[in-house]
Amino acid sequence: MSPDLATPEGWLPVVFLGLMGLSMLLYVILDGYDLGVGMLLSRADDSDKDTMISAIGPFWDANETWLVLGVGLLLVAFPLAHGVILSALYLPVAIMLVALMLRGVAFEFRAKVRAEHKTLWNRVFFLGSLGASVAQGAMLGSYVLGFESGWAAALFALFVGACVASGYLLLGASFLIMKTSGALQLRAVRWARGSLGLTALGIAAISIATPLLSERVFAKWFSLPNFLWLAPIPVLTFALFVVAYRTLKTLPRANDALAWLPFAATVAIFTLAFSGLAYSLYPFLVVGKITIWQAASAPEALKIILVGALVVLPTIIGYTAFAYKVFWGKTQPLAYY
């Protein structure tokens, strides 16, 4: 039974769940595209790599702020779930953190080393991006299965890891379509087309596995009238994949028309998939075991934390929006002086 939502014990955990969910969704979208660009470095010509790095240069480090905020909210608002989740995901979390550190080091070093060493740091940046992407997907796959053990669970987690990496490739390639022109933009269109299928397969796998593994989730989706209210989510997701596919077949166009549409469609797909997963799992933070109310800190502590969150969140949104406004438009190759 959930507490009365009219009381602080009832509504505060819901508010923090929403803030944490928003932080993680923004992280997946914003850091997802720059992780995708990092993975695409391995497919690019040397002449294009500086342009690709320049496209994400003003944003990539700040994008990771959303991960810090999301995990921080989990720690302070839901300490019980924080301990269980991070303990169960110790290995992929460790891999992700090492990979993100490699990305940071490689990003700085590639700009400062001699020309003959630049290839090495480009490869490190690629490996860091790939490792972080697959680790995040594996965490999602394991989380959806309720941290089950065994070969089948491990293979499913790795499969979801590959699909999430493909989704990030789609985000990254779509971002490059907006930010670049000429031969690199043509390559980005091909990269985006190649990522669509596995991204769709990953979303389908999560969507099918979640209700099959839980009678509660199955009832939430397929009982009437819920089924009628929720049907637009998969229908819209499918329609957005069709829009992205058909648009990518016609790009690039004169005057860069519709160059923004694949990225916008991909963001919408991720948002719908995230919303559907959130609906499926609510009100559990650990699937089938710990609800948000069981994991929440005391209401008195949550009230104080909420004040801080309401200051920090608009600040992060503000400087993020300002950075994107300042660096809007087509990117140029990096120039080192």
C-alpha cells in the first residue's frame, strides 16, 4: 500500500522520483549523442575527426552533470535503493566510470600530443565511449530483470548493452547531421541509417521482456481500459522510427532542410521508451522488491533536499540552454594555436 499522496510521506518520494527520472533522461539524451560521436570516430577519416570532436567540445563535459545529479538524488533521497542497486551493478558501474575517465583524459591529450600520438588518443576516446555505452545498457538490462543471475540474464544484459550503444550511435550520427555539412554530413546520414535497426530491436526487447517477467506490469499494460490509454506509446514510437527512416533516405536536402528531424525523432523515441519503462516499473525502485516509499529518506530530510534541488536544477538547465544557444549552428574543425 502506498501512503496518502496528500501527505509529505506520500508526495515527496514521488517528486524526487520525477526529478531523478528527468535527470537520467536528460543524461541519456545529451551524453548519449556525444558518446555516439565518440564511437563514430572509429569510422571517420582523419580529416573529419577534429570536426566531430569540435561538434561536441562545448557540451560533452557538462552533459555528464546530469548523471551526477541523478545518482546524487538516488543517494540522498532513496539511500536504501542506492545501496542495493549499486551493489548489484558494481561491475558495470566500475567499467562505466573507468571508461568515462578514459574519455576525459583522451579528449584533453589528443589536443596536446604530437601528431604521431594523436591516433592513439582517438582510439582511447573511442574505447571509452564504447565501454561507457555498453556498460550503461548492461545496467539497464540487468535492472529490468530485477538483477537476476545466470547466463541468460547476463546475455540479455549484454544484448541490451549493444542496443543502447546503437541508440547512442543513432543520436550521435543525427547530431552530426545537424552540426556538419558536406562529405561528413553524408557519412553521418549513412551511420544513422545503419543504427536504426538495432536501436528498434533493443526497445522492442525491453518492451517485451518487462511485462513477460512481471504479472503486475503485464496487467498495467494489457488490462482495460489501460491498454487503450497506453496504445499510443508503441504506435507513436513505431511512427517515429518510420519518420526517421524515411527522412534519412532523403538527406541531405537543399538549404539543409529537415536536417534537424532525425535527431528530434530520436529524442522523441528515447523519451517515449523511457516514459513507458517508468510507467511499467512505478512505484518500484528495485523491481518487485523496494518501492519508492520504502526506500525514501525521512520527510524532514527530503524537504531540505528539495530546496537544494530546486536551486540546482534550474541552474543546470539555465547554463545548459545558454551553452547550446551560444554554440548553435554548424561546427568548424578544431584549430590549435
